[in-house]
Amino acid sequence: MKGFLDSLADLKSQGHTLVGCFPLYPPLELLHSFGLTPVVLWGLRQDITRLTRSDRHLQPYACGVARCLSEFVLSQGGEFLDAIFMYNACDTLRNLPEILQSGLEQDGSSLPLFRLHIPAVPINPPSASNYLEDQIWELTKELKKFTGRSFSGPAFLNSTVLYNQQRMLIGELEHLAATGRLGFADCADIVLSAGRMPVSDHIALMEHTIRDAANRTPGEPAARIMLSGILPPPAALLDVMEQAGLMVVANDLAAMRRSYGYLPAASSDPGAYYEDLYSNHHPCTTILPSADRRLEHIMKTARENTVQGFIFVGEKFCEYEYFEIPIIAQMLAAEGVRTLELEIGIDDTLNLDAHRTRIEAFAEMLRQETGRSRRDKDAV
Ligand code: SF4
């Protein structure tokens, strides 16, 4: 599949107006309803090989997502993007717009910037929901000015229907991976490609893949695992897991299940739609009001999928992700689920052998435990 930059070059040549959205959960439907093509700026690591420009503005102990995104916007943003969008997803990202804008100015360039502030408190009280609604309408006004189009309720409804279709198909794709009909590396690649292609093309790609994979014979895993973290690990590590007999039967990855796990009701009213989406979002460490539901959600998912191992793929320097892991590991251990913690830094993509060894050892331990529990059952 094409990389991020090649995909963007194709979209530009086809006349798309591209809005580069900072992760994690931008209001894609609203941008789409104005005829814009939102692209989500994560998964850039394979295309960004140097961080020369980013390193002038960002400390090296920022996460790889932010550093790659900054490098791209500063060095090639003007070439590919027509505007950028950001919201207060995390401390790292909320400070980037000013840094990037001043970096662009130093080079004599600029990019229009759209912003949104999502309340960091539960959205149920009227004060918070009114605030979010005002924010959405402010953004709508800016989009009207930028595109020269009026807001259209039916167009927005159509966009919400399309994005819900995408969410449902991603669910089907992940189910095929969980039953061994599709490799998880292929599944992750297709899900991540949502960030760099129009939603209708992504739907067509998934429909084609699902048709192909649906009739394959289900696989028999040596052990069933759940993956958590911001991004899936590099494909080379997913291959190691597969070769070691680990099947990803569930995930809690921000770029996958957390992004697509909740289906808001389709609506022609952006205020109501985003209140529903952000209030009931799949629990994520970066959506603070959802934090209370997160631990129980992970435990429930692990139980429902009879998970034997939990692999946390930490994004180095993403402090959000690390706080709960000791508690999650303890809770899972109490139910007999083993945890493996990995940490992927920006320089690790060419140096994965240590991770490879740890995954193989983890798989061996799970295989032995599974064999022991089968023998115990037979003995009874
Ligand atoms: S990896 Fe963590 S710190 Fe980096 S952008 Fe994502 S949420 Fe923010």
C-alpha cells in the first residue's frame, strides 16, 4: 500500500483540498461535509526519515507522533496541505500550533489553522455541552469562510452516515483478524490508511478486503492477545507475533479501536453529533472524562475475548499512556492474563531485535501455560 506522502501527492493531483488534522480524534465529518478531504497526521514514521526541521523547534523527548508531524508540516506542509486542524488532544499537541506557525513564518510561509477546544470535563452538564456546541459552530463559521460554502445539514448527515459505515467496516475487518482470516498486520495497515485517503475510497478498499477474507479458513492461535497503546507496533513486530502463534483478538489502540469503536447516531446537527461522539467515545487516556470507564472497559474486553496475554506498546514520551499500566497489569494478572510492556521510540524502527526476543519469550510462556492448563483439564 502507498505511503503517506505518495498518497497525499495523488490526492493533490486529483484536486482534493487537504486539511492535515492533528491526531487523535478530529471532527472529520464536519470537514468532509464542507467538501474538504481531512487527512490525519499519524503513521508518518515510515515517510519521515530525518527530523532536522522539527529538532529546531521541539525537544527530543517529545513523542514520535508529534516530532514526525512537526517535521512534515514544517518541511512539506505547504506543498501538500491547504490547511491544518488541531484540538486539545494532549499536552504535547496543544502547544504545537504556535510553534509550527512561527516555524513556518520564519520560512516565509503559512497555513490556515482551524482549532477546536473539547471540554476536559464530562460533557453532560449544560455548561459543558453548550460550550462544545459553541466551539463547533465557531469552527463551522471558519469553514464557511475558508470554503465559501454554506453549512448544509443534509451534507453533514450524509458525512456522518459515511463515517459510521467506515466504523462498522473497521469492526468487521478487526473481527476477521481476530478469527485468523486476515493477518493483523494487514488489518492495521488498512485501518491506518483511513488517515490518508478519502472516506469513500477507504470504504471501497475495506469492502473488497472483507469479501476476499470472509471465506478463508479461521486460524487456530497458540495464544490470544490484546494490543494496547497509541499506534500498532511496526509491521515487523506484528509478523514476529504472528509467527510466534500470537493472535490479536482484541485491541485498545488509539489509532484503531479507540478511534472507531463508538458509533454515534447519524445526525444533521453537528452540535448534537459531537456531544454524543465525545461524551460516549471509546475510553481513551486523552479523553479525561472517559478515564473512569477505561479500566473496566479493558477488563470486559479481555474477558469477552478470552484474552491470555495483553501487550502494551508504549509510545516513548507519551506520558498519558503510562500512568495506568501498572494498575491494568495488576487487574489483568488477578484474572490470569499476562502483560508484556514494550516501548517504541522514534529511533527504534531499525533496531527491533530486543523487542523481537521479548515477544518470542512472552509467546513461549503463554504457550507453556496453555499446554499446562490443557493437561490439567485432561487429568480431571
Ligand atoms: S503519542 Fe501521546 S503525547 Fe504524542 S501526540 Fe499522541 S497522545 Fe500526544
